[in-house]
Amino acid sequence: MKDLSQLDVKGRRVLVRADLNVPLEGDVITDDGRIRASLPTIRDLAGRGAKVIVCAHLGRPKGSVNPKYSLAPVARRLSELLEADVAFAGDVVGESARSVVAGLGEGQVALLENLRFEAGEESKDDALRGEFAQKLAGLAELYVGDGFGAVHRRHASVYDVPRILPHAAGGLVVTEVEVLRRLTEDPARPYAVVLGGAKVSDKLGVIANLLTKVDRLLIGGGMAYTFLKAQGFEVGQSLLQEDQLDQVRGFLREADERGVELVLPVDVLAAVEFAEDAEYEVVDATAIPADRQGLDIGPRSRELFAGKLADAKTVFWNGPMGVFEFEAFSGGTRAVAEALVRAQAFTVVGGGDSAAAVRRLGLPEDGFSHISTGGGASLEYLEGKTLPGLAALEG
């Protein structure tokens, strides 16, 4: 993969595929982490005299214009962070985009409207996607792929445009790939992985692959209840994927055969309902009352998990331990995050809800070796899949 240093960008129009898919409440950005992660590449290009055209997606408008998903708030925040005006195009490849791009001087930055307002961006039809890619590529002379959170998608801006234009990987993508290689090729040991989140089905491939690589696998969050049920325990009203029980039993057997320590919660906060102010009690994970649901790992589990991470030399964490958005059920996620900060290890937070939790809980981002910007992309890489966006940049 070429990097930025190998591109001669002065005076040239450079299309940067960034990941600016930030959470919004109305038009207020509640977490600008992805915007800040994109700044180094944008600054590098602008500083070298490029005419920088940033493109990105936001949410799932499904190929039609929806003001709710406009990137206008992102353009405003990007201007503030760059301390420079960012021209905003009111469309993606239309008259506004062409006009804005034509008006760029060296070192100036523009942002196109949401890529996903165009049906061609996500189309499964190669011809339709290719037609949109040609229009997008027509705005620029060079392409830089820096949206790591989207590299696992076979989308026009990620996969097709770099096959049309001379291209390189942005600094963010280069860093992410270096980190993931370190996790997969020769990790320092003990190597521990913490997986949480709602569903086992979202992580089947990554669990299967990690069982061949890790020393310890800690399971929390909603997915833990399918593991507990697979061992024959009552999980009450907790989140459960009945259709995954056989698969999970297979994981339990394989972990045992390979000598991988598979750690599950020993106690949980069992609530009467899924609500921020729900009444709850701490119960053994093997005896959750039939009328209650586990919404977080309990105090003994937090201690157990922290202990299993204390001597690790490499840790990857993806997925919260409970409903961290509710203050009463955020303690397990906080305990794991704080254990990573304390660990004398190479610690990687695998994007998505885990990265959001770190920021929401007010933990120091520099307390971790790396916080990924791409949850799904990170997991697919660790699963051993070929990521279309990376394959295109390597071509």
C-alpha cells in the first residue's frame, strides 16, 4: 500500500474518503472522535498544497436525500477543528459539488454532501456503482483512502474510485492496519481478548478465528447470556440467541481442546426491566431469576476480568460489558476500560460502542495504545477476511 508521502499533491485535486459517521442529536454532534481522527491526513494534504475534497457517509439514508443525515454539522465542526473555512457542497457529484471543487485553491478544503444520498454508492449492481464512481472520480486527480471504518464495504467511494484514480492510503488507515497486524501476526503474550456487545451472531467469525490465536477470551455483554445458556444455566429474560446455542457449545469445546481460557461472568446485575432506573439486584450468573434480565456484569465479574487482564501483554477489546448508556449499568464497561489503562500491555479498543464508551465514561484516550475508528472493519480483519477497501488500495 502506498502512503501519503508517495503522492505528489501540490496544486492537485485530492479526493479523501474519510470516516465522519458521527452520532448526532438533531444537528448537534455528540462525539467528534472520528472527525478528529481524520484531521492529520487532511492537514498533511492541505499543508502540502493539495486542493482537498473530503467525502464521507453519515447514517443510512438508503440512496435518497434526507436532511436528517446531512453532513452540514460535520462541515461546521471540521472548520472549527481545522481553524479554516471548509467549503460545503450541497450535493455529492452535482452542480454544487463541481462548483465548490472548481473554487478550491491550494491548501483549501471542501466537504461533499453525504455519499449515501446517491444510490450508486452502496449499490450491489456493479454497473450502477461504477457509473457513480466515475462521476466521483471525475472531481479529482488523486485518491486517498482514509476511512478505515468503511474499508470492509464494497462501496463506490471505497472500492471503485481507487481503481480509477492514482491512490494511496491515508495516515489513519496505515496506522489501523499496522495495529491489526500486530494483533494477528506475532502478538506479545499472554494475549487476551475481551468481547461484549449484544449478539454472538455478530462475532461468530471473529471468535472462531481468535480461538486459534489467543490465550484468554473474556465474554461479557448481552452475548454472555447465550454462553451461559449453552452451559445449561437459567438466564431469565436476558438477551439470548437460541439459534446460536449449538455454535457456542462448539466454541466452548474448542476453547477447552486448545487450552484457551474462556472467561464468563460469575455474577450480573439482574434488573426487572430494560430501563435506566430499573430496580436490580446482584445475582450469581448461574442463577438469574426467571423474571429478570442481566444488564451488566457484577462486582465479582469486574474483579475477575480485571485480574485476567492484569498480566496480559496484548489486549483487544470490542463491545461493552453491559448497557453502558445507563449510568447504573455502566460499571462493568468502566471496570474493563480501567483495567486496560492499568495494564502494562499493548491495548487496542476495537472501535464502535467500545470507543464511544471510553469517551462517554470520560476515560483518558491516551491511556490506551490505540482506539480504532472502525468496529466492523477491525472485527472482519481479525476474522481473517479480505477487506475490499484495503484490497483496492493495495492494487
